[in-house]
Amino acid sequence: MSLADLRAREDAALLPTYARQPVAFVEGRGATLYDDEGAAYLDFLCGLSVTSLGHAHPAVADAVDAQMRRLVHVSNLFYTEPQIALAERLGALAGWDDARAFFCNSGAEANEAAIKLARRWGKQRDPGKVRVVSLAGGFHGRTLAALLATGSPAKHAPFAPLGDWVTHVPHDDPEALAEAVDGDVCAIWLEVVQGEGGVRPLSAAMLATARELCDRYDALLVADEVQTGIGRLGAWYGWQTTDVVPDVVCLAKALGGGLPIGAILAHGPAAGAFGPGDHATTFGGGPVIASAALAVLDTLEAEGLVARAGELGAALSARLDALVERHDLAVGHRGRGLLQALVLDRPVAADVAAAALDERLVVNAVAPDAIRLAPPLVIDEADLDTMAERLSAALDRCTADQGATP
């Protein structure tokens, strides 16, 4: 079936919520994707930080196959061992012997669950302690409460009014954060590295201020690790690359190896905020997806891919440094581990991403002037070299098309 045929069928069958790129992928192996004509692409987007073990990893496929043939679904009215094992494993990786988990189906659902947990926590202390403070540029999902927490007014506008219980402050302004937090705040929401906000790491001062304010005002520090968790930054959780420990972590994306899962992990007093009936889900933490997630964690651990992500992150930074040295269009890079962005000197990231796709490299324009690189954790140095060659060619093409002067 041709791409034109697929477009026509989609126009007739799907709501127009996505701006697709002009390619149809039909197969993937490791860090390589194949389109409907058999052309091979190097995947440095990873399904938006999802397929960290690459495509069609046999460990995940085998775990899903075995569990599908044994037990698929019984709902959360009954015990299933894979869900409990996954909760135990996530708590152990955090180093929290009192951790408690809740499983759902996506990052947005994880943030929704954490919002309810935080507000439940606050109301147990004072009926008015329900306000949340989050950061400009943060992204926490597209359901209504998660959307309100998201620090992007343009995403709010089509669906306003959303409510007034979230206060947004600049993403790296400790003084503004301190001014926004008082006794009616139940939680501060942040990402260690903002993903959709342009791959922007938070400063140590911002993180430390957030932790201190939560301690002072008996609020929860919630780390949205949907994009940074499960090894991408060179540690199991992004917060483990900092000096700050959150009370609640939101997870999704890479945890399922490409299958839909979300989770929150709470410890300390926050783990006692929910009671029976306070929150629920039909599919969350089912045996098949929990088995897939356990296979992901097993493989990451057995192959040493978490520490290796930190090592390859340094190698990725070196390749980006070389691109900055060579191309006037590239002026810097930012990020951590295998979540980084090449920063451009003008808002042409969409053009660069399109040129990269023509060069058979999958990246995306995470901001008007930034290209996100989030490859599978299974890549090697040769893949980094190929990425650099293809992205360099894309930059050359855009420079030639637009001229060297901004």
C-alpha cells in the first residue's frame, strides 16, 4: 500500500490529531526501522523515548508470548504475581524499602494518579491544601489535570478553562519558586530534564529549592520521570543523577519496552495517602504488560545498559560538539545521558528534522530551535558515528537551502 493511499485512508478514518511525517514504518530491529519500501532508518527518537531496548527485542517478545499463553487479564479485583513483582523491583531500584506502586497505562495517567495522590495527601492535612506548583516548559500529559500541570499556555488555550489550582513558575528560577509555595501547596511538580520543553536540565539550585520548600511546607516533591526514567540518563531514575530525592515518581514510556504502561512510585508518608477506592484502573499492571516490563528491567540490568547510557551520553556529547564546531547553524547542545538536544541558531528545527529523515535518520524538532536525540540504549559507537554523518548532511542541506545568515 502506498503512502498516498495510507494518507487517504487516515483522512477518512481518524480524527486529525497528529501531524505525521511522510514515512510509513513496517518493521524494526534494534536501532533500525524499515519503511514500506524496505529502506533502513537509524532510529534516534526511540518512539519518543520508549523503545529503549530497540525494536522487537526477543526478551520482551518472549515474555509477552509466554504470559499471553498463560493469563492475559483478570482485572485488579484479584492478585496477579507479575504486578507485585514489578512493584517490588521498581522500589528496589529506587533504594526505597517502603515504596508502594500504582500501575496504569500511560504517562498522562501516571501524572493524573499522582495529582490525585498529592491532593489526597494535602486534604488529609488541611481541606484547602490542594494547590500544585509546576514549571514553565514542563510537560505532564494531555488529560485535563495533567494538561493544567503542563507549563505550556498554548496547549491550555483550546480547552480552557482548566481550573486555577496550578501555579506555573519559570523553569529555572529558585526565587520565583519560593515565592509561589506556601501552606496551601500539596505538591511541586518537575522533570529533572524537561523533555518536551526542549531537553532542558534543571539546575541543582532549582532542585534543592524545590526539596527544601516541600519539606518546609509539608508538600510532596513529584518527579515526572516519564521520559527520563528507566536508565535513559545513566541511572535507573533521573533523580538518581542529582542530589535530590523526590517523594513520588511518575513512570511510563521505556518501562514497557514499547507496550503501554504507566506507574507511580511513592515512598515515606506519601505511600500511605491512598486508601481502597481512592483510585483504580481496569487494565493497569495486567499480567502481560507487567511481564514485559520485568523483561525490560532484567535485560537492562543483565546487559549493563543503564551505566552504559551514561558512558554513551558522553560519546554523544562529543559528536554534538563536533557538529557545533563544523556547522554555523548548530550553536550548542544540552541534556544528559541518552536524552540530548542539538541547539540551533534559528527556529528551523522542523526543517532539520525533515532533512534528517531524508538522510534516513529519525529525530524530531522538540523546540523550534532544538533537535531531540533519544536513541535506544542498545546503540553503539558506530551508530553514533552514523547519526553524526547523517545529521551533518541534514545541517548542510538546511544551510544551503536557507543561507548561512540567520
